[in-house]
Amino acid sequence: MLGRKKYKQEELDQCTGAIQKQLAAYNRPVKAIDGTAGKKVASALKAFEPLFFNNITLALDRYFVHRLGMVTGKDSNPLNGELLSDSLINNEGVLRANNVIKYDPDESVVKLQVGDPIKLTESDFERLSSAFFAQLECRFLERKARTTRQRPRAAAGAR
């Protein structure tokens, strides 16, 4: 597939819906256990959280994997989540930089340093996905052309 400069609203809606379903599936047992679980269950949930949110980050990135870098930009904006994705898949979950994106941890959403293990929390993912969708809508959303209505002009000679 060729790189993409634009995405349709339906594509954003499909991704948003899928991500919301996954978050709801995560939150149902979390809420059911919260506060009533023993230490073993709480520990298991704490260990599961970064696995879940790292993987949902991969899913989020995959929906828009063909976005063009010239539109995405080469800074630490949320659309450059491929640094996270590449590091999760190809670097054993440890953040690494590349020679294309000028990564600055202070400008990134999750503030990870190169060399940090990626262990996203629910809060991290909420911030990351919100910023990702905001930037995606701003830079990639296909806007329908506005039709401009012309005012009727007075007939020639009628003043």
C-alpha cells in the first residue's frame, strides 16, 4: 500500500470504536476486582496492565500505519508512535531512537527516555491516544469541500 496523506472520518470512527471496546473489556474486570481483590490478584492486574496497554498501542498504530512522514512530521509528536511500536516489536520493549525522527522525551506524551523499558499504564495510553487522535484529525482527516453559496445578483439594469 502506498503512503497516505488523508484518512476518512469513517476510518477514524472505526478505530476509535475498536479501541473503546478494548478499553471497556479491560475496565470491566478491573472495576469488578478493584478494592476487593487480594494481593495476588492485585499483583497480577498490575503486571497485566503494561502488557495490555503496550499491545493496544500497537493496535492503534496499525490502523494508520501507512501515514506519510511528510505529513506526520519528524518531531516527537504523538503521530510518531512508530518509535514505540518499533521498539515494542523489534527491541524487546525498550525505547530506541532512529535516524528519521528527532525524538525529544520532554516533547513526547509519555516522556520516556531512549533506553527506558516501555510499560504503558492506562493513564499513559489515555494521554497518548487522545493526543494521537487530535493530531490525526488535524493533519490527516479528509475534509469535505465546502460549497459556497453565491448571493443572487441583481439583474442587469435593475438598480
